[in-house]
Amino acid sequence: MKTEIKSKSLEVEFDQLTQTTRKVSKWWTMLGVGIGVFILALDVYIINLALPIMVESLHTSFAMIQWVVLSYLLAIAIFVLSAAKLGDMWSKKWLYITGLIVFTISSLFCGIAPTVHFLIIFRFLQGLGAAFISGLGTAMIVEVFPPEERGLGLGIRAGIFGLGIMLGPTIGGLLISLGDWPLIFLINVPIGIIGCSIVAYFVPSSVIIPGKQTFDWIGTLILTLTLTCFTLGITLLQSENFSYQIALTLIVASVISLIGFLLAETNLPDPMLDFKIFKSLEFSLGLTLRFLGNFVMAGVIFMLPFFLKLVQNYPTEQAGLLLAIPPIIIVLTAPIAGFLSDRYGSRSISLMGLILMAIGCLLVSTFDTELTTINYIIEIIPYGLGVGMFQSPNNSAIMGAAPKDQLGIASGLLSLSRILGQIAGVPLVGALFSFITITHANLISGIDVTNAPIKSLVFGTQITFRVVAVLLVISTLFAVGVWWLELRKDKSLIKTD
């Protein structure tokens, strides 16, 4: 009898110890993943702030400098699904560390790049490391946080991302004023070293799916061709040095290779992407909205530094402080939005976010040469609130709808939808702005859009943001329509039963 009581007592103590260990582990995981998220977010705004300076320093053009952003995003898009697939096969923890090491080393090379072409190559390598960080981090959080706290965990992650974005302009402006643009890359090196140490020593091992799986080299190569042709084609549309025929040929080639990718993934025995995961409407619609949301966010992040520099002629430090305002709002809003989504559901919170983003873009479309700092702050607030309210509830809905044995690939798709949105957002919003501005200014062939008159730059910015706002409104109506049809279908099934 005493033996049984002692045995039960030991089991209770073991369960309590296990629960305590899990609680500690989830916060160590959040810290380790958070450092990776922070370093990625820091990179986004620092780079965009420095782009106008890089154009002059590296003696390049508006179209070419976009590849400093696009090569990085392209690498993430190409490798993120492969990284996620490997995460379901091997240890997410050690793959994550590998990505962080690659990101840190390539940041060092970016900082010493002698030309824009070397910088673009090193940024591609940096994106390779970021693919592992971005593709596996969310899955690691979902594994250690219980379902009832998933929104909170992802909300904290979104808040950390916002913190990185918030500090990016401020730190970037300071670093650029101290030692020009190379310092914005070198700052990643010490942060990366600290992150690797924490993940290696304190983060628990990840869940590995048993069974033999193979890596999809065919899908990876076709996806590489698809994304490269698309991004290059869209970018060349803005350059007068290339014919439109070449650009359109590349875009057509990307469509054809995309069809080839879909066919290959359907017929391969162990594909990179199993299309059965898209049977969930919540999962598929969430990814679609995430793509559109990040399309808009990438365009806004890309355009605002050029407006503040070329139109308002603000010094880098002041522009950095102004660009930090939306991220500050995101940091404060995202964890609260994640908590509310756990309690009230993700749909209504994320839709409110999309609506606020649309209102914010409409307000930004009123910016002109008379813009004051106070007006900028007031009119950018709805946009920041919208991003904060949209991201974490939408991410929670996506990961909650994913099969438990495919959390790695679901996390990869989450990152891929974000990256594809950014890859499309930067060149398409940039192309729209260039076309409107150049047309309004009647610029001759060979003149870069950054040399357009201020009046035309203002006009181009205003029309571009109005188009973006309309896109957000259409996306919101689309989501509401799909959910309404789903609700009607569920009610019909209940009546039939």
C-alpha cells in the first residue's frame, strides 16, 4: 500500500516537473526564436531606410537597387519550403541554428561588399539563412505552446517582429550617420552570435516525424526558375535599358514553370508540397490574405523612405524616427490582438485589421509637400493598428488549421506567403509608382524616376497608395464573402441532418 502511494506521489512530482520544464522550455524557445525574428525584422527597415543612400554611394539606379531587397526575398521564397520540409524530417532546432549562422556570416560579407553586384549576391546568401529562420521559427513556437495559448505565443512573436521593425529605422539612421550603410549589416553579427548560443544551449529538441522521407530536388529547381523569372521580369519592366519584350517573356516563362511545378508536385511520391493541406478553407484563405497583406506592407515599407527623402528632404535620422512609428504601434497591438483572437476568434480581429490598413493607406495618399510631422503621425496610426491587428490572429488561424504532422511545412507556407507578397509588392508597387510618376513628369528615356520633379513624385505616391487601399478593400470583401458562403453551407448541412 505504501509502495503504491509512494509510486503515485512520484508520478505526480514527475508530471509537475514535466509541466514546469515545458513552461520554462516554451519561454526559452520564444527567446531563441524571438532573436531570429528580431534580426530579420531589424534587417527589413534598416535596408529600406538605406536604399536612397545606396543609390548614390554604389552609383546605381532605382530599378537595380531594388535587387538588394529582392535577391534576399527571392532566396527566402526559393528555400523556405525546402527548409520547412527538412524541419519535418530532421531537427528544427539545429536547422534553425544553421540558418542563423549562415545569416550572420553573410551579413558580415554584405557589410564589406565593394559593389552593388557583390552586395546583391551576399544578400541572396543572407536570404538563404533567413529561409531557415523564418520557415522553422513559427513551427517551433506552435510545438511548445498549448493550443489555448497559440494566439498569445504568435502575438508575442509578431510583437518582437514589430520591435525589430521599430528599432530598425532608429538604429539604421544612427549607424548610417556614424559609418555609412555597411554598418547596418555588421550590426547583425553580434546579435546572430548571441542567438545561436541561446538556441543551442537552452532550446529543447524539436519533434521529428518518424519514417523515411526524401528531399524534393525537382520541385526546388522548378520553384527557383519560377520565382527568378517572375521577379526579374517585373523588375525589368521598370528599366529603360531592357526591352518590354524580354520582361514579358520572363513573366510568361514564370507562369509556364509554375504550371510545371504544380504538375510535378502532384505526381511526385514525396513532394515538397502536399496539396492535401489546402483542403482546409481556413488554411487556404488565411494564406491568401497573408499574401495580400504582406504585398501591401512591402509596398508601404519600400515607398515611405523615398517619399521622406526625395519629397520632404528629411535627414536620415529624422526619416528613421518617423518610419519607427508604425512598428511601435505594431509592437503594442500585436500581442493584444493575439490574446483577443484566442478569446473571440481570429476572423473578426483580422478583418478589422485589414479595414484599418485600408484607411491608413487612404490617409497616406493625402501626403504632399505641406506634410507636417504631427499630420504624419496622426495619419499613419490607423495603418500601424491595422497591421498589428491583422498579423497574429491571421497567423494563429492558419497554424491552427494545419495538420499536426505538417507543422513544419505549414510554417514554411506561412513564411512563403509573406515572402511572395513582399517579392510581388516591392516591384509591382515600385513599377506602379514609376509608371505614374514618369508619365506625369513626361520624363525622357533613360531618366531615373528618383530624378523626377517633386510635384510628380507626390502625385505618383498619392495615386499608388490609393490603388493599394482599394486592393485592401477588395481583399476584405472577398474574405467576408467566402466566410459568409461557408456559414450558409454549414447551416444547410445542419438542416439536412
